[in-house]
Amino acid sequence: MGFGIAIGRAELSDLGRIEARRYPSEPPILLDLPASAIHSPLMRFFSDNAASVCQPVLDALAAANRVDTAYDDDALSQRLDGAFSEIFETDVTALWVSTGTAANALALAALCPPHGAIICHEEAHIQNDECGAPEFYTHGAKLLLGSGEGAKLAPDEVERMAVSIRDDVHQMQVGALSITQASEYGMVYTVDEVKALGELCRAHGWNLHMDGARFANAVAHLDCAPADVTWRAGVDILSFGCVKNGGLSAEAMILFGDAREKAAEIRYRRKRGGHLLSKGRYLAAQILAMLEDDRWLANARAANAGARLIAEAAPDRLVYPAEANEVFIRLSADEAASLRAAGFDFYDWGIGEARFVTSWDHGAEQVRPLAEAIAAL
């Protein structure tokens, strides 16, 4: 599990002050840095959530700023099914929401009953970073936590968990398996790995959900057809991420195959959960702008390229292979402090480890100074 850095700022003439804590319980270390460095995207590698919004998305929002039907009956929202069906080479149902947490929680609520259980990795976002939203939206389904290298689940681990559950009323029966693509440690499930998990789900009668907050980064790494790593491999519902990839405030749920029959149910759940925006065209506009000309993949490739630059500068420090846009490296406390003193922002991630996240707007000229600083440690 990762540990963050608490940040505070105060202007000191031309300096800014950062309060850095390796752990929440520790007293802060004050670092005075040039204000320009604190606010420069070149220096900030905390999270792709903090990245800027790409210009085509902003342009699409401006173009959508006209009268149209409310909720999701507008012309832009009505185009989503067709746009995603083209990308995934099959008929799908696409529903917008404003956050990845909403996409995950609403999808799981449709795939697992309140008395059921959802298998996920112990480091999964739905377990550690969604404040109990899946349990809340499912009205009580239990998360069963598995383990695996790089926050990935393997069929053997899932099967081990399954055989320990008795088929009787005293135990919650598994309704769904949820995997994260790319994982919380930047690892990517291959097509064959997803297919193996999909076959396992079918054998047990479970549904398969994919948290794709960084799905674009995974597809860019695999260089495969999006269909091959989703519905063709057995995925029922995909949470398709945009915000981390140059979007502003829109994500999508993609329903494949028989799961499309749950679309009406999810629409009611979305409304009841407070996620039916009255001006939904602004969410649809963002998503369509990301899909146009495969911008979602171009942005992801740029972010992945930045991560590779960092990884190549520290091959002996890598905790996990850098397969998407997150890089986890080993740093001593003094080395981490040295990088922060040079103006680079990042999270500590456990003892002696750090996480660096690159974004679609991190070009090579912005990442290279960090890579060179790490190589020089």
C-alpha cells in the first residue's frame, strides 16, 4: 500500500514552501523551492489526475455549449454506443459517468448481488481508494482480497480463493471478479492472462469487470486490438478511463455481450446514486473528443514514453517493470530528499520506494531532467 506526501504551500518572495511527510504520522520536512518549480508540470510526477486537459477536449466542450436535450437524450450522448462499438468491433452499450469510482461501483452493483462477493487484488483501487463505494453501491457485497505480483491476479490465486468458499447459505458466493488494467503498480495483463481469467469466470458462472482507469495505457503497451483484451477475453463490463488521459470530468462504462441487458438497470442505479447529470452532453463531448482520431491512444503512448525514459535511467532500481505510465523505483530517504530539493514532486510508496507517474502532457524534454537526476544519484 502506498504512502503519500502531504503538501502545503506558502509564498516566500520568489520561493514556495513544500511540507513533505514520508508518512502521515511523521512531522513535516520543510523544503523551500522556486515557485516556478513547484507549479511547473516538468517537476510534478505525483499523479496523472493532476495533468492538464488536452485542447481537443476543451474545444469539444465549447462546441457542445448550445441547447440540446437534457440528461443523456442529447445528440452527443446518443453517439457513444456507435463510437465505442467501432473501437471494440462489436455492438456495445456505453454510459457516461463523471468519475472512475462511479463507473466501478455502478458496474459492480450490476454484476454482483448484495449477498454476493467480488474477488479483487488486495491493492486494487476498489479496495484501497474508493472509500467503500463498491460495498455501498452494491448494498453490501463483500470484497475478497487476493494477492499477486505487481497487483495482478493469476488464475491459480483466484481458484485458491474460490475453493475455500462453501456452496451454502452461510457464506457469500462470488458474483464477480474485478481486475485493474493497467494494475495499481503499472503492470499490464496480457491478452492471454485476461482470457485465462475470463475462462475461469465462465467456468464458475461469475462476471468479469475490468477497472480501466489506465486502459488506454495498457492497450498502448500491448499494441493489440481493444476487443482482444476485453470482450473477446471474457470481460463483461469495462470502466473506460478518460480523466487520467487528458480528459476533464468524464469516464465511461462499456457493456459487452449479455451485460448489455443490464443497461436499463444501471441507468436507474446511476440516477439513484446521484450520477445522472442533467447536461450530460458535456460528458459525452469529452469522451467523443478523446476517441476521435484515436486521441486516447496517442495520449497514452506519450505518457508511456515518459515512463520508459525514467525506467531506462534506473534499471537497477525498478521495483516492477514500467509497462504503462507508472514507475516504481527504490530510493533511500536521502535520495528522495535530494530529488525533492531539486524540485521534483512524487509520492513515497512504502519504505524505500517511490512512485513517479507520467502524463500525456509530459514530453521527453520535461521528463529527461528527472531521468538524469535519478541516474546521477
